[in-house]
Amino acid sequence: MNHVTKYMNSKLVTHRIALLREIPDYYVKNRSLEYYKQFGIVLKYLVGDVEPLVRQGIAELVPLLVAYCNELVGVEDALKDEFTESILATLTYLMKDKQVRERAFLSFLEILPKLRLKFIEEKIFSIVETFANDQEDEDSRVEVGPMLAVLSPLIGKQLTLSFSIRIIKQLATDTMFRVRKSIVNTLVPIAKVLGEEEVDNVLLPVFVGLCGDEVWGVRKASCEALPGISGWVEKEKRKGMLLPLYEKLAEDKSRWVKNAAGEVLSPFLCTFPKGGVPENLLNAYKAMATSEPKKLDDSGDPNEDPLTIIATAFNFPGVLITIGVERWAELKETYQLLLKNPHWKVRRTLSFSFQAVSELLGTRGTEEHLLPALDLFLHDLDEVKVGVLSVFVKVLRVLSPDVRKNYLTVLEELNKPKGNWRFRKIIAKQLGDLSELFSIETVALHILPVALKLQLDPVASVRKALIPQFCKIIRNLFPTTPSPSITVKVASPIPTSPRTPSSLSPMHSSPSPRLSLSPEAAANPLSDRGNLTPTRRLSPSTPGVRSRAVSASKHQQQMLDDKKDETLNFLKSLPKSSIYNHRTVFCYLSCYAMNILEKKFFEEHFLIPLLCLVDDTVISVRWAVAQALSKISENEMYSADERVKAALQSMMSQKDISSFKLS
């Protein structure tokens, strides 16, 4: 305590701040309530410090001290509450300090969930009452709203009705609009505690009154809270009271309120049950896609972000779920208008939600209506393209196998030397999963070359991202057992009309059912399928057909064998490469290959070459080897392997390796 007293009375601010940072360590080393009380006295002394940084440090420290106090074993709750009360008195004092009140208020909210219900009733309620009745300090009354929002889930429905609602009604009519605005933001979390019946009877009248407030800031906050309140109101009142209320806010004289109404339209619409969405609300949503961007200030700059249209695009999947997939035809035009919007942020939003919409429509609906959108996204700006690329595997999983193959060209386009390396990283994270969607021949012909190139990419994060996926590709190329057939679960298809070619989708054309593949194409799945010409159907027993089929099959098998040999040669070249990064990649590949590949294959192509790198001249490689061997030794199959144990023991005896933490 001599050290504490010395720093507490020091004239240097840095000493007093350093003391506050050391207090948690003292608490951990000396878990005693009496010891804690001594530091409580120190905090009371420093709370009047002239330096704001010291007072802010106290405010930040209080939640930690209360948590330590609650963890004390063998101490009665009454004694803990006594210490907590003394600490809270210090914090309450700081909440009146204009320089540190914001930090003190956040600490107060952080403490509330750590307190017992009895303590909250006896001590916290009085603090909230004091702040709510402080007519001299507007900021104190503003802080009451967030307090009630945190308290209500802790104290339950009955105490919320008897305590929180009374204060809400009092502050909802406060003379200062900032106080009323803070109460609006409190209504949604309290509605979750009360439930439908009490919200209708108690909270809804307060909300309706705030929606008609004379200050546009309060009306705007009420508009933003409308979807949250609507979710806890009975269906009849939702349509009878809240819908007219929304229409009034949407026609408000303030443009800020109008903009807020446009942004919450979709969430508000989604609170209605399926089949119960008002037509005028749905029409208003569809009209948003054609609305002009609203100016956000008086600068006259026409390039502001179209927040309303962005919100319309963002909530499109939710609206589709609400009205039902069978009503896609009603939203199709809206989706196409959003797709053609000149603002890239609108298209970016649609790009990220493309997977959700495609899964809702199912395979047939996606191929009928969404392929043009997918093609546009893939050729759009990088900010837009990243949306569909990040879920590329999930998108292709929805498509049928024949259509799926058409998008393999995307891999080649993204793998160009001057391409964006971030896109290569995104694709690298999905290549292994992508290989499971195609036949082994397609994987060998289209996916494997991309993987081999990316595994030696000049960007380290690309190489690292591909490592676990590359092991999956190897597993698919060298299967020990037949792979299970892929079953794609999608939503039931929506009613569709006969497909017509779209000018927006040059990559796809619907093959006519009257055309049949030539015998060569039928025998060889990898042959060019673009030549869809009417041909005479020949019997498979025809000698010419049979010989060509056998020849094509041999050619296909030869191609597959060549690709497998290429992969094995690639694996053999990595540990022997003169570039240390390649040898490091091989070490990390071994970590993942152990759990994915067959034991015999792993030992022959990974473990034995890995053991040869134990004495590598580059420390980074030896460290990677040590990490890999450490992981391998944790596996049950190799925990007793003498080769692994001896190599690992030899490496750990090296000073430059033993200093590293193998994890």
C-alpha cells in the first residue's frame, strides 16, 4: 500500500493513471473483500482529480471491480452489495461530470446485468428516479431511456409495468425533444418484455403520441422504431392503426421523416403475415425501385447515396418471403429495375443477396429468371462482383449440372495475372467445395489447373486460403470409395412460363428439346457441346458408334491419368523446390492432408517428403515442418509413430525451433 499511496499523491498525471492500470492486477493477486475496500477508498480520493483522464480511468475501471467482487467465494451477498454500492456512488458522481459522463454512463449500463434483482430494486431504481426527476440537467433525463432499455429484460414484465412504464409516460411528455427522442428508442426493447397484450394497452398509445410530435427529430425516431413496435402488436391493430400511421409519416412535411419512412417500408411490410400484406404497402415498395434518389442536404450535389433504394434492394429477399415465392411475378419487374439502377451500391446489395433469392426460387426459377442477373454481376464493378463471388459455390449448387458447367470459365477469368488478388483469394476458399459439384473429369480439366496455379500464387494469403481446399481436390481426384451423389435441396419451383432467350444472358441459351447430341458428344462428356445439330439416332450396337465410344472413353481415361500424374508431380516438386515458400506450402498442406486423405496415400506423398525437410536450411521452413509434425503427432494414427516422434524431438532440440510456440 506504500506504493499505492505514493502514486496516488503524486503530482505527475502519468503516475496516477499508471496506478489505475495496476489496480486490476492487485485485485487478482489479493482476492479479499477488505483489500477491495481499501482500493475503494483510493478511487473515492481520485474521483475528484483535476485531470479528466484520471477520472475517465476510474469510470472504465468500475465494471471490472464489480465483476471481481461478484466472483469472491465465501463472502455473503450483503457484503458484496455493500462494496458494490460504494463503487456505484463513485460512478454516479462521475455520471454528473460533463467531461467523463459518457464513459461513466457506458460503465453503468455494463454493470447492470451483473447485479442481483434485489439490489436493483433497492438501489438502482432510486438512481433512475433521481435522473428522471432532474429538471436542471437535460442530459441526465436523456440517459434514463437507455437505462430502462437495459433494465427491463433484467427485472421482468411485472416490474417493467410498475416502474419502467411510469417513467416512460412521464418522460414522453418532457419539454425537451432530446428526452422524448431517447424514450422512442427505448420502446422496442421494452415491447419485447411486455408482449402483445400489454403493448397494445400500455405502450401503443405512448408510441402513437410520439409519432405526432411537433419536432421532426422525434417523428423520425418514431418512424425508425415502427417495424420493431409492429412486430409486437396484434394483427388487427397492425393494419388498423399502424398502417395509417405509416402513411401519415410517409407524407410528412419533413423530408428527413419521409426518407426514414422509405427506409423502414420493407421491414414494416415484413411484419405482416404471409397473405396479409396490404396491397397499397406492396405497391409502395415496388414504387421505391423507380423513385429518384433523394438529396440528403442542401448542397445540390446529385451524387448522394440513394439510401431509400438501397434499403429497398437490401430487404428484397425478406419481402419475397413475406408475400410468398409463388407471387414472384409481382416482384420480377421491381428486381429488374433495381438490377439496372445506376448506383453501384444498389447493385452490390443485390449481388450479396443473390444466393438467398436463388434458393427461394429454386433451380427452375433461378435458371428461368435470375441467370441474366448473375451474368451482369460477374461482369460488373469489383465492388459488385465480390457479392456473388463470395458465395459462388452456394449459387452454383442451386443450378442444374448442365448450366453449372457454363460458369467454370469464371475461374479462368479471375486467375489472370493482372487480376485482383482478393478475388483469387475468395475463389481459393471455395475451390475444394466447388470440385464436389462436378464429375472427376470436369475437376481434372477445369478446376485442377486453377488450383495448381493458385497454390503457387505470389500473394501469400491466396496460397494460405487454398491449402485446405487443395486437399479436398486431391481427395476427389484420388477417391478410395465412390463419392456419394450430390443432392441439392432447393425450394419448390415457382410457376414459370416457356423460356425465351434473353439479350442480357449471352452465356446461356436454352437447348431445344428437338435437338439431339451427336454420337461423339454423347460418348464424350468433355467434347464440344456447342454443335447441337439435328442428327440421325443410331443404335449403340452399331459397330461405328461402339468403336468411337470406346475410343472416346480411352481418350478420356488417358486425360484423367495425365492430370493425376501432373498432380503427383506437383506434390513431389514442392518439397524439392529451390523456393522456400513452396516448401513451406507443402508443410501446411501436410497438416490438412492427414485428416482428409487415405493413410497410405498421405504417408507416401506427404509424410515421407515432410520428414526430409527436418534439416532444411531456412528457419521458416523448419518451423513449418515442426508445426506440421506437431499436428501429426496429435493424431491417433501417428501418436506412437517412431519416425514422427524422433523427427519432432530432434527439431525441438534446436534453439531456433524450441523458442517458437507450436500451435
